[in-house]
Amino acid sequence: MAVRSVRNQYLGINAHLHSLWQGQGGWGDFHARHIVHLADTLSAQLESLGYVARVEESVQIRRLDDNTLSPRADVLIYDTKPPRETGSAAPGALTLSLLELVAEPLSDKPFRAVAIYSVARSERPVAWLELLSPTNKGASADADAYRSKRMQLMVGGLVFIELDYLHESPPSFPTIRPYAMRNGKHYRFDQSYPYRIALIDPRPRLELGRAHLEGIDLDQPLPTLEIPLEGADHVSFDFNTVYHKTLTEGRLTRDVDYSQLPLNFDRYSPDDQARIARRMLATCAMAARGDDLEAGPFAVDATLGLDEALERLKMTA
């Protein structure tokens, strides 16, 4: 019998859903819903500081609409009370120089796309948030275009936040070790995570900019990060609460059956396969007892290895 729940049964990223969306499609629906929730939640927090978050066209390429090739942000934060003094970078799990992260040479060529970020009113953009899509990662032409436009934004001095919730494609920064490690290649930062958030502050200029990387393990809550704005302003933003909100309000977990392994289960590391199996086991056990799954996610037995967890799953079927 299928085991389903409106509530996300993972502490963070739902491995079943993200495998399904990467393997069979459907990412666009999640992307559209999540961006709106991110913008709305940011706006509510930013209003008292004199900022506003708005949904804009992304810098990512969407092949269904050629008019989206101009770079605009998924979520763009504006300053409604300029001018302010420039600020410093926010703390992160891993802090490094911006140029060390991007590993791309600077160019003296003018970045004409920077003009797109200007607004007719007195408001001034200060931060840019992107939720990566599958077609804009890897070695494709779309991915190259995205990285180029990202560099334009950073040269323009905007704080850049990149959400990467796609474990099956390599990171958008060449110095970060891919989740699926390629043999024989050296990466400057060799810790591998299925998901990550990069928070980049290119101020006061790109050569002095700092980058903060937050690696996210499977079945781990998404982090709360301090997003720098102008001067000493910052906003503490809980990405996990907004992610769960999107899945619940969109009823997106309706396609998840926790009694069945996620699509392309073998594309997860052995440790993450064990985490998935333990999460499935805990959910199926509660369902078998007749407990309300909308009260989840439930505690898991972290001592169980992959083989034992899979064996117990068979017994609950």
C-alpha cells in the first residue's frame, strides 16, 4: 500500500521529489511556486528595514520563451531608502575569497547587461537570488550563459544568493567538488554535498569580495543565513521554513510514495542512501501504526546501516 503525506517527511530537501523532478520533469512547477514564497517571505521581513523583494525574470535561460534571455533575478531586493554606507559580508559555513570560488579571469570588457538592473524609480537593487534549474547546470550552452550573466551581476556589485538543490548535476562553480566525484580530477574545495547555498558579497569590489558556502546534507534542515544588504543592514532568512511551505501549500508531495525507493536511487552516495532508507522506514512505520503522517517528520534510528534499513523496509511492506 502506498504511503503518502501532504507534509514533507524529510527534515529538509525531499529526496524523492527532487529525484523525480530531475529524472522525469516537473521542476518548473516547484521553481515557480518556491520563488513566489521566497519573495513574499523576504518582503515581509524586509519592509521594516526599508527594502522590498520582487519576482523578476531570471538570468537563467528558459527555452520555451526567447524573451527571457535578458538577465533579471528570480528574487531581487531593492533599497527604498538610499543612500546607505556599503556593508561587509555575512558569516557562512565556509568563507573564502570570491575570486577563489569562481576561478574565472576578470575582463576589462564592459558588461552591458548591468544596465538592466537599473530601475526608473529611486529604488536601487542590492541583492539577487537564483534557484538553479537543471538546464542551467553542467556544460551546456545555457549553463555557460548563466555563469556569464552571474559574473556580470557580481561585477555590478550585487549580493548574489544561489540555491542549488540539484544533486544529479555538477556545481555551477568549477572549484567545488561535484556530488558524483569524477576520478582523477582535483577540486579546490573537496567536501561534497548533494545541495548547497552560495552567498556572495562582491563589495567593495570583486577582487575583495567574499563567498560563503553552506553545504547541505540529505535529510538535514536547510540553513538560516544572514543576507547582507546595505551598510550594517542584514536579514536573517530561514530557507527551511519557506521550502516546507512550498511543498505543503502546493501539495507537491502528492507524487511521493515513501514505501518505494526514489527514482535513480543509485545516484546517491551510500551514506545518503542509508539516510533515505531510514527516513522511509520511520515514515512507513508510523503509517503502519495508524499515526497521522501530517504530524511528521518523525525521528529516525540513526544507528541503522543501509542494508538493515532496507531489510526492515521489506518487512513493513
